[in-house]
Amino acid sequence: MIQARLVTRFPARPFELLDAGVNGDRIADIRERLEDDVLALRPDVVILYWDSDVSDVDEADKTPDEVRQLRELYERDVVTVLQRLAAAGAHVVMSGPTLIGERPHARNGKDPQLDLYRDMNRRIAAAAGVRYIDTRRAFQARRPAGAAATVDRGLLTEDGEHLNARGARLAGTLFARAIAAWCHRQPPPAPRTDTTPR
């Protein structure tokens, strides 16, 4: 969907979008495989998005010291990934976490934790000069007004976390706009000199 939108908007530009995501990856996993799975492709733009990374960073049974250490390691890994992407010359768009539960804000069990990580990610992105897209806020704003407050899945997600088709369209629209904004700032592609019919 993202590629189709970009091709329609910028017909003279070539686009090849690749999904390097791996279900269940945490930021530490992304850091470890960044070279082979992303940097080796020499990308122009990278969207760094995890829908609910903190579901894998469960703080519930940890002591305050363990929580502090977990957050420090998380931040270190995000900063490292952003630095390596910037050093490779990629334009980076960052987002996440999004949802764990679709009840209204503050009525889902992990809302405080997701809010904290969202704010952390936004702060890290700002410090790195990276565009941050607040999918969490966008998805909460798109919750249908008539939906009962007890409904925690099926609106924009399949299970309260993983996006359904409607949620994927919303995320795709946000990311397509971000890439389009980058494209507008790039010089137009050089005209083809090859006159051979294709």
C-alpha cells in the first residue's frame, strides 16, 4: 500500500520497499541484526517501527533497580541503532509503541508503560534529529466514538496489539506521508538517456 501510494504520487521515481521486520524482535535484536538485514541494503529511508515493543520489555515483576537498568539498556540500544543508521546516510522515521489493548486511554493495563516508552522514544528521536510519528496518539484518536469502553480489540487490531487491515492502513498512511515529505526535499531524478524501448 505504501509503495502504491508513493508510485502514484511520484511516478518518475523508482521505489523498492522492503520489510526487514521480524515478529517478536526487541530493540536489542534489531541492533544485533541491523548490519546484515538493513545497512547491507544501503537504504535511503528507514522506518524504525515497533507496534508494541514494550510487550517484550515487561517490567511487572522487576525491582526498581531492574526497571531502571532495563530502561537504560533500551535507550542505549535505540540510540545506537539511530546513530548507525545516520552514519550510513539513511533518512530515519521512528515510531512506536502503538497499542496493547484498544480500550480508551488509561483503561488498558499497560497504558502507563506504553506512554512512558512512547515519550522516551520521542525524546530520543528529537535528540537525534529524527522524525517521530506518534502512532499511539493517532490510533487512540481513531477509536470509534460509538465503541463501548470495554471493547479492547477488533477496532484497529486483531488482538489488542497486532494491527488488522484497518490499523495497517492507518499506519501505512502515516508512513507514506513521512516518506513523501522526504521525497519532496530530494532533487528530481536525472532524465533517462537510454532510448531503448522497454
